[in-house]
Amino acid sequence: MASRGQSLTISYVAWDTNANAGKTGDAGNHTLRWVKDGASAAPSNSPSEVDATNAPGVYKLALTAAECACDVGVLCGKSATANVAIIPVTIAFEQLPTAAPGASGGLATVDASNRIAGVQGTKNTLDALNDVTAAAVKAAIEADGAKLDHLWETTEDDGGVRRFTANALEQAPTGGGGTTDWTADERKQIRKALGVAGTKAATADGNLDAVLSRVEALLGLPIAAQGAIVPAEQEIVRFRGDTVPIAFDLGRDITNASLAFTVKRRASDPQADALIVKSSAEDGEIELTNPAAGQFAVNLAADDTAALLPDGRRAAFLYDVEMALDGAVETIFAGAFILLPDVTTE
């Protein structure tokens, strides 16, 4: 098998069709072509006879490395001597190592134990590569203490997903704007922008919750309001445990209508998983305060929202109000139901 890009000497036959034998002494009459991947060109070197006595009709030609840089080559041509034919020779080239086995650039060899020769280290078999256990990895990581356990203790379960606890986030090292911590001037600018006095170690206005409350005020985030919900503004904001009715003003007659109020985590949740469900068919749940004007109120009990913020953080849910009137069903209100944590819990 020929090696691609490596020079070689190729042999071919000149055949005398009259004598039905190889033609000797004919090298000077040969006009040869080297067809390299389909492209024909004259070879760089001239042919010569191999052995007129013992191998009559056999000639050779040295091909250069450049001429051998192909997938398939064909040596062919013609003789100026009458009735002499040049028999074409086809060679397929492969990308093979050119050095001896075991030498640099050559094929790998094995030692007396059938291990790959020249491979350094103590792992000499495939089975030996599988001797690292999970316990060994854990022991190496915890060489100076149970750091993995410490890291686990900073997280908590959130519906099957691990997340950092509020305390872990509050106690985390202060971040930097690159490879170093904030400068004193940068910290002053941040505190000024937040309206928070104090030092790097502690704010004068309280913990992280107080800072976040200040940020919310600066950003103009929604606050709990007791005004009626109208079609143009359908977001509801309430504190956990509050029982103030949620007033709605549709602005059109809803006499004889049946109303249903639902709160879910996701719109795709089945009705059976709804967090809050109220109906005008149930006494005290939805009250038509002025049906001719389209006004009604949804009454919430403290227990309706008491368990919806288990971690004490604000949360946003989805709600809608569905009306059935004169045989038609219509969603008349829909939007975000934002629940805020209450500070006074007794």
C-alpha cells in the first residue's frame, strides 16, 4: 500500500504485441503520463529498464513526493516503437505513518505485557483507569474540611430544585467589579443611590430586606392599593393575610351574572390545583355591590393567602374573573396577582 505524499518507484510493462512478449531496450521510446486524481501531466523523471535479461519488458519510474500527494494515480503512456503497448498501472494512496513502528511518527507498539509501549505513568491497563471512586474524589476535595457539606447547608429545597437560602445570600462576600472588591468611593456612590446610610459591613437602615424595599420604591414597583380594579388597570397587589375585599368596576350592567374568581401559579395548571377560587354562587365569596354599574367585590379570607409565601418573599401569580351572562361566558378581568409579605404576623 502506497503512502500519500511519499516518493516511490513504480514499475510498469512494455508489451510487444507481435512477439507476444515483453519489449526490451525500449525506455528511450516511451512517452509517459502520470494521471493524478484525474489530472494528466508528464512525470518529473525519465523511465529506465529494470533487467532486460531476467525481467524483459519491465521498466521503472521514480515518482516525487509531490506527484504522490493524491488519492489515486495512474501511470500510462505510449511507445514510439511499433506494436509496443504500455500497460497502465493504478496506485491508491493512503495517509500512513512514514516512520518505523515504535519510532517517533510511527505506529504504536506493545511491550511484553501487551501494554502500549512508551505510555508513561502507573495506569497501564484500561481496567486500572476505573479505580477512582466517588468517595476518593470527595475525599480529595475535602482534604482540609467538609466543604461540600458546608456548601449544601447554604441551600434549601424549592419544589425539587436547590437554591441558596436568604441567609446565605445576605452573608455572601461582597462582589467586585472585576478581580477586586468595590472601592470606598464606589460603595459610597451605591449607598447614596439606594438612599442607605452606614458602612460596608452594615447598613444603618436595616438588613437586605430594608435595602430591597428602598430599591422597590426607587423603581416605582407596585404597592398595595384598595381602589377598584378597572379594565384599564387589572393588576392586583395585596399583602398576605389581608381580608380587605378586592373591588372591581366593569362599567357595564352585570345584573343576573354569575362570576368566578381564580388565582393560579400558571395558566396551564388544572383547575383542581388553583390556589384561590371564589364564586358568586357561594354566600360571601363574590358580592355584586352595584350590578347595574358593573361593580362587585371578591372577599378573601386570611387563610386564602396565608400559605402562599412559605419563604417570606413576594410572589406573582395569575388571576382572572370569568362572567356567565345570558348564555355567554366572558373573561372580564385578567392579570397579575402580586402578593407581598406582611411584617406584622399576629
